[in-house]
Amino acid sequence: MTSSSDGRGMGTGREILEVGSVKLFVRRFGDPGLPMLIVVHGGPTWDHSYLLPAMAELADLAHVVLFDLRGCGRSSRTPPSGTLPAGALQPEFLADDVAVLARHYGAVRADVLGFSYGGGIAMRVAEQYPSLVRRLILASATAYTDYHADLEAAPDYQARARMCPQVSWDDPILTGPDAPDGALSRAMAYASAPCDIWHLHRVGQWHRVLEKVRFSSDWNGPYAAGQIRPGVPDHAERVLRDWAGPVLIVHGRREMVFPVSVARRLHAALPASTLAEIPDAAHMAHFDNQAAWLASIRAFLIR
């Protein structure tokens, strides 16, 4: 295991961590002597950059470790961008990477925050490495797959979905052999903005966040072919009950990707969990209402 750094000091640490044949691009904030908080981004065809402004605010409280998932951003990529086999994108391997990061940076136990798709990976970390995870934060995530009826019935979603342009997986400009890396994911991210954020008057600001994201195409083919297992583990409720550690469920009250009903359902299934519903916030709750989002996480970590 080796690492190479291109940053100096707290708050600027950027490095490539090599784990066997896999390279992970890592960015860290805060004093390494503080409790570790590992952040697992969503997408999964995004990189971690869209979470940076919010997560950096926790550097006074935690040693914050963010990274690009395999097949994403500046981490190891599958062909034609790299040599990583598509089978290496399975979610259990992503959970392994979280454990490797914790151990490499000296944590016996770590808090894990999983955002959206990353929430499923965070649950897998608790399943595969139960003694490693101290506390779990599920942000804009779901433990369930049977939520679509609730979503379709939500007035907010009905109104906003009509505002989202249609993006076709068959568009050769986005998915053809000459398409730029990440073209489909970038187009989908811009198109879904009315459902991803609540404050439409800030859509220009959200577009500036998206401009900085390194989208990738690695997951598109295997996902469309049904070759990648879901990020969320089977029987996620049972996984979390067996793990039995503290869980914070932080969810936008105006969520239009995973309806807020899934957050309430999981909270009811885990009586010891904490539910923070963020007002005036949709899927990107850390963007819509950063102050309330961070306050809920701070209170949980301090407690």
C-alpha cells in the first residue's frame, strides 16, 4: 500500500492511495488526531467534489476523509479510461475500500457518512466491518427499493418531474463510442436539477457546482446490463439492527429522489436512530439548506 501527496498541511491534503491494483484519489480536511469521518459520495458516476463545501465545514470536529469511488473521478477507472475490470465495481469492493482508508490513516474506528448511493455502501461497511464503524450517517439515502409508488404520488415530484428534460441512454452523442467521458451522467445531472434541489432560484449556483464535477462513464454499461449489484445490501434493516450502532438519518423534507417516507420508515424500524428532516431541502439537502444539514450532523457527532 503506497500513497503520493500533492498537498500540504491540514485542509489541503490530496493524494493517490494505491491499494494493490486500485488507486483511490483522496482529499482530507482537519486534524488527523480528531475522530475520523469517511465520506462516501453518490452517483455513482460523480466524484466527491459536490460535497466538498459542506464537508470541509466539519474539519474543526473531525478528520474528514473524502475520496472518489472506483470507476469515478481520479480513482482507478475501467477501459477505455483505465485498466480496472468492470467486475471490480461491485459494491462489496467499495466497502472494502472504506475499510482500507480507515486503517491507512490510523483509525481503529471511524464514523461513516454515505450520501445517496453512498448510503448503501455505508450500510455495507457496517455489514462487512461492524467493529470498524463507530457511527453511521445516511444522508439523502434509502434502505429500500419499493418506494416508487410513494414518489410518483408526491405532488412535489409530479410538478418538478415535468420540468426535467428527458435524457436518452440511446443518444449517440452521450453514449456512443465518440462520446466524451461522463457525457451521459453530466447531461442527466443538469436535467434532473429541478428534482435534485428545492430552491430553483439557485439553479445557476447549482450548475456551477456541477461544472466542477468529474463525471465518468465507467458504470453506465455494466449498470444497464444488470451486472452491478445494488449498493444497498439485502435486508438492510436487519443489517443495521445486527450492527446496532448509532445511526443518523438526514433527509430533505422536500426530497424528490428517495421520498422522505423512506427515511421515516427506517427511523421507525430503528428506534434508537435519529431522524433529521431538513426543511426547504430536496435530494441535495447539503446545498439547499447547508446550515440545518450541518447542524444535524454536528449534533450527532458531538453527542
